[in-house]
Amino acid sequence: MNTLKLKSMLEHFYIEDIGDNDLSSDFLFPEEVTGELSIIAKTDGIFCGKKVIEEGLRVVDHSSTAICHIEDGEQIRKGTVIATAKGPVRSLLKSERVILNLIQRMSAIATETHRIVEKIKGTGTKVCDTRKTMPGLRMLDKYAVRTGGGFNHRNGLYDAVMLKDNHLAFAGSITKAIEAVRVTIGHTVKIEVEIETFEQLQEAIAVNADIIMFDNCTPETIKEWKKFVPETIITEASGMITNDTIRDYAEAGVDYISLGYLTHSVKALDISANVTISTN
């Protein structure tokens, strides 16, 4: 994870939340009052967000210190103390909500990714995400997928070519679309093309696409069509994939299965924070 980028994101999030000041804490607690914050799991899952906790506290107040007792990717159980922090109570209370919002989401993504990875274990197929991330949180969403044992698809529109139905319709064919982009992109950039018919598959193979995505195809269809794909071309399945069918898709022999719901539909993992005031 890019720590410099994370700090910048956190600053933006805190400016949004705190504004000019915390009307509750700043006017209630004197500056010298210190305390301890405990971050506690309220359900089972895979934890993700250690750097968010550590950097999140420091962004608000450099005098705050945090100790994470759990590493990213480790299993947490209900009641697990994930982290503890010490510092001015004002700062701890300003920090907690932003930190919790982020690690609850990240841990949920990591937990669901881990569950799916385990579900297709032994097939050789890898689970990956999509661009269906929360705007502004892509770096954290994709980090959470990796933490759960998954892999990242392209990070954005800028690091890989992915030709979909609208691109192909405008270009006139898969061949014309791929040939058009090949003359301008660098040699390190891969070209992926979505296909839905056997004719499209044949054309994508003939023009030597780097990656072929079987879009909205059944596992049975993919298994049959996969026989025609050279080993030099990476294969991917996406669309129509459910919890009940994902193992079937993996056993069809694709290299990757991309799942948008990992980042657009997860339910936040239940994690809470408690602040206690130090007594002298």
C-alpha cells in the first residue's frame, strides 16, 4: 500500500468529518486529558487495515501511539482486541469513526475474498476484483482483496486495455479494435477482450489477444471453448457467477474469475471502538 497516498486520503477524510473542530470533544475535554482507545472485533472474519489504524491516529495527532495486535490477513474472532492506542482524548475521539469506517469495509472485503478463495481451492483458478470499487477508496479496496488471498484486475482505465461490446461495436470487429490500439500502446500493456460467442472467441485467438474474458457464459460452454485457447492466452470468466456456481466456473479451467461484488456489495464487518479516560 502506498503510505504517502494513504496519508493524503486520510487527511481529506478527516477534513470532511472534523471541519473546523469537533464541537463535542473539543469543548468538553481539556487538551491535557489523555485516554486509551481499544478497537474490538464484534464478529468473526479476516482483519485488514493495520496501516489505516497506525497512520489514521498520527494524521490527527502525532503524539498518539497505536499498537496493532493483529496483522493484516489474520483471522479475528468476536471479542478480539485488534488494536490499542493512547493519546489525548480529543484526538482519539476525532480519529475513531474514520478509522472504523475504513477497516470495517476493508475487513469485509478481505473476509469475503478469503471465503471465495477457499471455496475454489485446488482448482488452480485465481479470484480477482474489478473496477467496481467505491470511488476514492480503490487503493484500499484492492489492497483488501489481496489481503484476503485474491488478485487485482487492472487498477484503472490507464494500465490495461479492456475491449468491451461498445468498443467492438464502434471499431467494427475484434480484429480492427485490437489492431487499432496495438499501434499506439506500449509493448508492456496487455490487451483483454470480452467475448460471448464462439465466432468472437475464434477471432480473438486469431488476432492473438493477451487475455480473453468469457462474459456471461455458462461453465459448460467455457469448458468446451477453453480447449481451443492456446496456453499463451490468459482466460477469465465474469458475469452470471454466483456462490453456488463459482466452483463450476473454476473447474471449467479458466485462469481467473473476476467478481465485482467483492468490492461493491459487501456488508461491513462489525468492529467497534471504546475510549477510556486515563486517571492519575
